[in-house]
Amino acid sequence: MKEKCVIIITGMPATGKTTTGIKIAEKLRIPFLVKIKEKLDLLVMIYYIII
């Protein structure tokens, strides 16, 4: 059975968190999931502006 783990990368904006996460996921052959609150907030704002 494979050991399960979660890797969490945090840091200031525009410091390469997503790029680093993708590279780690590729190297370890694991799924990469991203939760970026700022991008979600921006999409919500754009949605309200369009409507």
C-alpha cells in the first residue's frame, strides 16, 4: 500500500508556489491541486462586473 501524504506550499504572492507545486507533483507522480483564494475572489468580481 502506498503511503499517503499532503504537501502544502504557502508563501507571498508571485513567489513561484504554483510552479514549484507542479514540479514537485510531476517528480513524485502525484496529482496537483491548487487552491488560490485571490484568483477565486477575482473571478467572482469579474462575474459580478459582467452581469
